[in-house]
Amino acid sequence: MEILSGRTILRPADYDRTLAFYRDALGLAIAREYGAGTVFFAGQSLIEIAAHGGSAEPGSFHGALWLQVRDIESVTAELRERGVAIERDAKQESWGLIEMWLRDPDGVPIVLVEIPPGHPLRRDVRGD
């Protein structure tokens, strides 16, 4: 199987509230809009907010969005200025990544990640 691209599709209980969160609070750029949703750029990935099929059942998404950022400190300051609640402040995990956690309006976990210099994700380890 060959995967050419991917995206995370969210079907929120409140489309407008979730759209505003990803567009305005997180500041993601719009890749495209269509009659029933909006697709955002998220690094090398896409996040689609669908305006149909949402559930009022909180916590029905059993995963997380993993979004890499260049500088977690500046992102933290930017989000706080926009009034975004930070669930867990940034800290370096035992596996070496610097992670900060928050949630979207439907409770979907979002992990913002900075990959520090020297981490294996930043270098080609095939020759090691």
C-alpha cells in the first residue's frame, strides 16, 4: 500500500466553534474550503473540520493531533495571548521531545512538539 498524503478529519459537535478555534485561536492557514467543511495546513499534514456527522458525545475521539512547531516557547506565548487554555505546559519528555498539551473545544487532545537539535528525528540515523 502506498500512502500519498494524509489528514485528520474532525466531525465536531459545534462546527463554527471548532472552526474558529483552529483558524483564529491556533492561527492555522486554510488550505481549502468546501460547502461542508474547511481544510487547514498543519505542517506536512492537513486537518479537515467537517460540518457534518458531529457527535455531542465528548471524548469520542481516541487519539490526538501531533503538531510539530519550531519554537515551543514562542508558540506558548502566542496561544496565551489568544486566550487558549494550556492543559500542560511544555516540558522535555524522557524520549527527548519537548511537548505541550492542550485540547480543542470538543476535547480532542493536541500535542504541540518541538524537536530539539540532536534528536534522532532531526538527523539521518540510517548510517548509525
